[in-house]
Amino acid sequence: MSSTLQALREFVALTTELVGRPQEEAPLLAALKPALARLVSHDDWLPESLAQPDPQHYRQYLLHADALQRFSVVSFVWGPGQATPIHDHTVWGLIGMLRGEELSQPYAPDATGRLRPQGQAAHLRPGDVEAVSPRLGDIHRVRNAFSDRTSISIHVYGANIGAVQRWVYAEDGSRKPFVSGYSNDWVPNLWHRPTP
Ligand code: FE2
């Protein structure tokens, strides 16, 4: 294993331990946030092939899926100026900024069911971590803060997020189901060297 993948291996091990403990979402996220902040505080471990943007669409590469689908870790790679539609997750998620910057605008339905932006967009810079969940606010639209370079964030979700049935929304509040899948055919091998 590349010595730099050790940071991801440690994060995966800690997350596995934490999701195995019976606990509410709030203390789980409180414990995971500093661990993800630590992981994204060094931009020296993400394999280059899992950091490649696509000219047309943002990419979501699977880095690790828990065998029991209790969580997954992905690299989310933005090409210049790329953005998501308004979408939800249906499970908890933490977004840690690794490289570049992104803007996350929360939305919520008004009395008529139309989606309205809620406050200012969160501006994530390297080392920052943001949380989403049905409990905290689960609907947002995210975009690369830069129109001239790639940005990358590392996400951890409380499910195998690529296989979760969730929703994309129009501003009138109508929604369509979607399953994101993953962009990669392989995941990094965390296991082929002894732990240093
Ligand atoms: Fe999202």
C-alpha cells in the first residue's frame, strides 16, 4: 500500500468502529467530523486516477464501501464550473474539502411546496467539513467555486450512497428519483501491506 493511503485506511477503520457502536446520529457525526477534517487536512493521499475530472459531468469515485453498507467514502471531483442539480441524500453525510473550494446552497420547501434557498451558501475551503442529513437539512445544490480549475471533496455517507434511491428536485418542488452509482471500476487497495 502506498504509505499515503494509510490516512484513508485509518479513517475507514475508525468509521467502521464508530458505526458499529449503537449511537444516535448527532454523537456519531460529532466523532466523525474531526476525523474527516484530519483526513482532508493533507492533500497527499488520493490516487491520481480517482481525482480525474470529466469534461462534462462531476464525478463520484468510490474509495471504500462498508461490507454491511453502513457507510461509504467517495471522492467527489468537480471540473471547472460544474454543479449538481438540487438533490437530497436520505442518509447522513459529511463533506470534507480536500482540494479547491465548493459552494453548497441549502434549500427547503415553502408553504406552497416550492423550494427556496435557505440562507447563504456554505463556502468550503480545504480542511472544512459540512454535514447533511434528513435531520439537519438534506436538500442542497453544490458547485465548484472555481470556473478555471478542478475541486475535490471527500464525502462519507451513512449508506452505500451510490446505490441509494434518492431525489433530484426542480425549483417548483417536483422531484424525480435517481441512483447516482459510481464513476470508477476499481477501488484503492488498502490492504496489501502491513500497517506501518
Ligand atoms: Fe449532496
